[in-house]
Amino acid sequence: MTLTDSSRKISRFGARYVLEARLRNMFKFIWVIAAISFLNPLLYLISFGVGIGSLITSNMGENGIDGVSYLTFVAPALLASAAIQGAMDEAIFPTINGFKWSKIFYGMNATPQTGSTIASGVFLTVLVRTTISVLAYSFVLYLFGAMDSPHAYLAVPIAILSGASFGAVMMAFASRVTNEDLFFTIVGRFLFGPMFLFSGTFYPLASLPIGLQFIGWISPLWHATELGRYATYGHSISPTMVMTHLLVILIMLVLGLLSAFKQFSKRLTK
Amino acid sequence: MSENLIDVRGLTKKFGDFTAVNGIDFHVRKSESFGLLGPNGAGKSTTMRIIAATSQRTSGEVSILGKDPELEGPQIRAHLGVVPQQDNLDIQLTVSENLYVYGRYFGLSRKFINSKIDDLLEFAQLEEKRDVKVEALSGGMKRRLTIARALVSEPDILILDEPTTGLDPQARHILWDRLFRLKEDGVTLLITTHYMDEAEQLCDRLIVMDKGSIMAEGSPSELIRKHATREVLEVRFGSERNKVIASGLEQFCDRIEVLPDRILLYADDGEAVLESIVGAGHSPNTSLVRRSSLEDVFLRLTGRSLIE
């Protein structure tokens, strides 16, 4: 009655089955996700791009910020922050749920799955969710005419990569959480909030006093935004800076994943 | 592979300075139903997690299906079904989806799992809940689903950690009935429990654990025969008088245990003992003659009762 040993297959492809289960979970909320993915950009673009944008245009002219309209300026930043927000949701909640609320990771770990395959599966789900958010957002940006330059499509993979990178870091943090109330307070008030406001999202980072600019330097959102602006309207940055931004994002991705993999395995075999 | 599906020798597990499991030995044969009986904190769940290849031991030797769980964890887990103490179902998914995704974690094909779902739902008596979200199930239903889920991969050993803790009596009896069916089908069961009636009903053989060590090993009837008498007479004289009167009762029975609320008199014929103490002028407020149980064995071995 014994079935053939599946552990070899699982060590190679196990993440796929975790992804499958996670997607089933995600699709229970697909209408919520779809609504957020389309409504969010709509609201932000109308209020910032059009509302504040008209104020800026009347004071500084048609191409008053960084040589482009305010809508064009703010669009790549909003795209990157949507990617990061989506990735964060998909990294944090399922991870805390898996270890703490429903403890489903312990159930998975009782099968041939391991900490690594489970972490990979969760990360793949982060990628899927980020891609959905980014595609929806880009579509709305396109409708608003904020994706007109020939290289604008490059903003899509850049945003997905940034989301994945931030998601990996958040998975690493979330897998260590024992007090989730405290964690959510820290993430919401002291991490995402300041990051959103001080990463050169709504104005060039250089217009902040130098003492506050460091928030941007350590913020994946700033690096993603700079690259996004480079893609969508040719924001002038040196090739060195392009490489630096990419490198920061990639390093965060790798460190986040390594740390998450290690902690998933450790916590599941305690 | 040896005849023993589980072989444990000198197993020790320490958490810092605390020794949760202290050098225990036991083995489980194929198609056997084996129990770990003991109070909370005895080291049962720790032992279970090591056998389920999800926790590392400090020292000793463990062989599950001929493999070392520390070296071949995933290979071993591919052949185990685990029912943890706390249900860890995917609460957003439906009953049948839970069975499906769990089978997928083992890498089983869609076709194979789908062919099993009906039988598993029938086994768990959840046919009508097939498309209901797990969130909405009662505690007993969740427990039965967790057991059905553990069976989706047709495991060689089914490991159950406190399967009926927290369930009402009716739900427990339904669950026992299901587990008994598995036992009849020849599934090898490893069960931890702190309910002696559960151990008596389900286990062919068991170890009694306390504070990380094994106090006794054998079949329920062997253990009762060895560590208790056939019958027990329970008498109550009121909580203040129990202790005073007890010393005068020792001569009437093999052994006496004084608990805060009652006195237990161990003898092969409880009625006869009752007659003789009444004849000697004692008049208990209440009296009850019953057969000895594993509870009495535990009391004898540790001086404490199982559920405190």
C-alpha cells in the first residue's frame, strides 16, 4: 500500500505545490485584490497626478518637475510603491498565518516539504501577486498617458523586481514574528509610512535636507523609483547610479531570501 | 528493514537545561496500535515530533521505517500521516480543498487525490461539508478532517498527538470509532493521550510516561494486572474525615490510596471489602466498586493522578 517515495520530487518541485495552495487561498480574495489593484492607482492618480498636478502646473509650468509634468513624475513612484505594497501583503500575512494563526506551515512540514520548499512557495506567490498589482497599475498609468515613452515598458519588470526584493525582506522579518500586533505597528507607522513619504515619491529626494535624504538611500522604494523614472521619461541619472540602484535591489533580494529560508527551516524544526 | 517500524533507543531531548525526554526506549511493530500515556509535560509531544522527523534529538538512536529522521527527514515524512495536537488546517479553503492541497504537498497526482477524496470524506463523516470552508466547522469536524487529511497519502504509520483533547464526549466517541476502524484495517497507529480510557480503548501496547521517563510498558490489561488489583472500591467519608478513617481501613484491602476527595481501596473483590468495612462499623457517605483502570496504574507508579 506504500506509495512510491515522493521526497526526491518534493525537494526539487515542492515549492510548486505550496504555490498551488497559496494561489487557491489568494483567489478566494481575487475580487478584493482586483478592486485594490485598479482602484488604488485611479484614486492616487486623480488626487496627486491631476489634483496636485494642476496646482504645480499653474505655479511651475507644464513641465515644471524634472522636465516633465507632475503626473509623469509621480507615476513611476506610485507604480513602485504599489508593487512593494502588494508584495508586502502577500509576504507578511501568509507567513504570520503559516507560523502563528492557522499554523499551516507546520502541517506542510509534516509532509516531505521542508522549510526551504515552503519558503520558496510563499515567495513564488509574492511574485505572482506583485506581477498582478504591477500589470493592473501600469494599465491604469497607460490610460492616463503616463507610460508614453518608448522605454516605459521597462518600468514593469523594474517594479516587479523591487516588489520581489522588498517581499523577500518582509518574509524574513515576518518569519521571526511572535508578537504580530507590535510588528504591524512598526511596519505600518515606522516603515511603510516614512518610506512612502520620504523616498522621493512626491518630490525629488534632493529637495529634502541632506539629514533626511538617508531615508531614501536605504529605501528600496527610492531605488525603484529612480530606475522607474529613468525608464518612463529618461530621468537623467548616470550609468553608475543605474547599476547602484539595481545592485541595492538585488542585494536586498538575495539577503532577504537567504535569511527567510534559514529562519523558515529553523522555526519549523524547533 | 527490521520488523519494527519505529525503534527508539536512549532517546533524549533537552531544551537548554530542561530535559524534556530522558533516555527512553521503545519500539512499534507493523499494524500495532501503540500509545504514549502520561500527563501534560511528560514529554509525549516532544517524542512525537522527533518520530515525525520535524524535531532534532539531543542524543540516542531513532529509526523510523529503517531510516534516521535526522538524515532522511523528508523521505520518512513521505510515509507518515501526522495529526498534530492543534489542528493546522488551511482555514480559508474548503473541506475538500484541504484534502486536495495536502495530497499535493506529497507530490501526489491530481487524479490519485481526486479518486480518494470521496472515501476520505465518507471516513470523516463530512460528505455534506465537502464545499464548506473549514472556518465554519465544529471542533470535532476539524479533528476528523485533520485525520482524513493525514490519510490522503496512505501512510505506513499514522501519528496522533492528543487526538480527542478538547472535544465533547459525543465527538470523542465518534472519533474513537473512526480510529478503531483504522486499527481494524491494520494501520500502524502511534497515539499520545492523557486520557486513560482512550489508551485502554485504542492501544494494543503502551508506555506510561512521566517527567520525560518511561514508568511502565505493556498492554493495558497487563499493566493493570501488574500494577493494580482487579477491582477498586471508592469510598467517601467527607473531605475532613477521609484521612482520619483511612488508617483503620488498610487491613481490609491489598493497598490503599487516599485522595483529597475519596479513598481508593484496591482488592480483587471490591464488594467483599465494602461488606467487611461496613461490618467493622464504618459508614461511608458514598461507595462505588469498579474495575481498575490505567488511571490506577498511573496513580500507583507516580503517586499522582493523570489529570490534575
